[in-house]
Amino acid sequence: MFENLPALASDPILGLSIDFKKDTNPAKIDLGVGVYKDEQGNTPILKSVVAAQKQLMETETSKVYITPQGVQGFIDGMLDLILGKGSQVLLANRVAAVQAPGGCGALRILAELLKRCNSDTKVWVSDPTWANHIPLIGNAGLEIATYPYFDKATASIKFDEMMDCLAQVKKGDVVLLHGCCHNPTGADLTKEQWQAVAKLANKVGFLPFIDIAYQGFGEGLEEDAYGVRLMAESVPEMIIAASCSKNFGLYRERVGLAALITHDSANRDIVQSQIQSVARGIYSMPPSYGGALVDIILANDDLNSLWQREVTEMRERMIQLRKLLVDNLAAQGASKDFSFINQQKGMFSFLCISPEQVRKLRDESSVYFVDSSRVNIAGINTKNVEVLAAAIAGVL
Ligand code: LMR
């Protein structure tokens, strides 16, 4: 049965962690997989999460199944966080949603639902986009196409080209947008650009599909939701995949949300039944634990404030690290102006260097990041930044 299967190369992002672990160089630097790290290079459990775990341990009385929909408190808390309390689409009962196994689970079940709606659906993704968007959406059987997004030569968004391309897509096509902290480039749309995309969505009739996995890591929890909220109030229908991996630090617990905004409340109930049936047909129901923690944190004023302070701390540290890297690169006499890194948002930056230069850094200096030149800013610290900057300057 299995003899015809070819062996596959390791995952372009997750495979880096395996290679990094094997590397015996004590000065090795890991800027690969997108996980937050503190100054010591650790990813500790957030204090708000530790407190929620204690509370859950004392109050949970059963491990009986939850439903394919997930926990209502989690869903309501997340929808308020993403769409804003008092959002018109929530008040109008136009939002169907399920708790999902991580942002990945959310992306996949939304793709499966799109396939149920129309098996010929084409999904447009930014060039570049997060590498795993392609299998998560494509393996549901949907066609994928790319729209221009980032210009490596100028380290900025090719907005005019993006708009020209999206103006040509077909009515009913789906356009995947990153809600904030674009992965992999860190280059986000401005408010005016979001407004223009929302207008275009209505004119052309494409369905916006927003992946928001880093809310709070760019400018703030509210600020980072600008695009998704604007879009939700502007278009008749859209879909959203959200993740709690980064902003709650719940990576391995697999906590996410899949939401669909429908044109009216009656259609919402139909869509809700469909997305639950998609979930049931793939994994039956989401893991309960992480969602229960998020539910506790979002519903409790003290824990919510503590969590918001922790998100602020992570965000501000990453902003400082960007500056530290840019300053160190300049101090090392790098032959390229890297000041664009300070304008980028969230956990990632594109260094805009070649895959050969990235591999040289890995082979000769044990600096690990994705071939596209995406670096995880949170992997930098005051102890490794000088060595890192010297290594980067050395390969230019
Ligand atoms: C990343 O982009 O590094 C993270 O989202 C982890 C992953 O699954 O790729």
C-alpha cells in the first residue's frame, strides 16, 4: 500500500526547529518558528494562563465531550475581542462561529465549508503568504492563486499592483487577507488601504477571508482589529480564522476560532449548522482545555487586565528588539539599510536577503530562519543581537 509514497522534505518552518536542536554550536540563534521568547530565550506560560489553569483545575467536574461548536463562553469572548463589543454584525445575529483546533483548524474547516458552497472556489492569497496557508486551504480541494503584495526590492507593500489584481478577480472568489502583523513580511495595510480594499470587495463581489493570528502584537488589541472590524461592517459576507496561539501563548493547546458573517440572521443559522457538520466530519469536536482557559481569562476582569498587560509587554519588547537589531546592523556597517524593520509589525520581518544568504547564515553562523528571509523578531535578545547583526552584515 505505502510503497509508492515518496519521502517528503521537512516542513519549511517546523523543520528548522529540528535542525536547530541538532546544531551543537553554543552560539546558535533560533529565529525560525513563530513563538514568542523572553530575554532568556524561554517561552513561559503567561501568568494569566497559569491563574486560569488553577481556576479550571478547581472547578472542572467532568471530561465529558463538548460539542462540535465548542464552548459558547469562549466563542462569545473571542467574537467580542475580534469584532468589538457592540459590533453591528453581532447585534444583528449575523455571525456563525465554532471553536477550532488552533488557527490551522479554523482555516481548514473554513476552506472545507467554502468547498461545500462551491467546489470551483478560487482563493487568492498574498505573495508571499504564510507557507502553511497553501496546504491548509489547497488540500481542501480549492484552487489557489496569488495577488502581488510585497516588494522585496523596496521592502514595502505593492498596493497599486495588489488592487489592480483584486479588481480583476471573479465575483464569488475568496481573498485571504492577514488581519494584522502579516506573516511572513510584517508589512500591514494602512487604515486607508483597508478602506480601499473593503470598497473593492463590495464593487467586485469577492469574499474577504481574514486570518488574524497575532492580534495585540502589532499596535494593540483594539488597533490590530481595525481591518477585520471595518470589513465586517462593510461587506455582506466574510469569513474569519483566529488563533489564540500567540497572544495567549497557548500554542500546543490548539485554540482558535472560525467565524462566518452571513448576509442575514436566518442564513446564519443554516451556516452554523453547516460549519458544525464540517467540524464533526473532520475531528468531531475541538480540544476543550485551551478554550476553557481563554473563556476564563476573557470573562474575568482581573485576569483580562493581567492578560492585556502581558500582551502589551510582549508587543513592546518586540518593538524594542526591532530597533536593537536595526541599530546593531548599522553599527556593524551593514551595506544595506535595514531601517524598514522598524516599520514592520508583529513577530516577523523579512530581511529581504536571498535564500543563498539565508543558508550561508545557517551553515556558517548557526543562525536559523526561513529561506524566504523571514525572521522571528522575538528570538533576538540583548545577548545574541551583536553576533546576529555581525553575521548578517557578513553575508551581504
Ligand atoms: C509560524 O509561522 O512560524 C507559526 O505560525 C508556526 C507554524 O505553524 O508555522
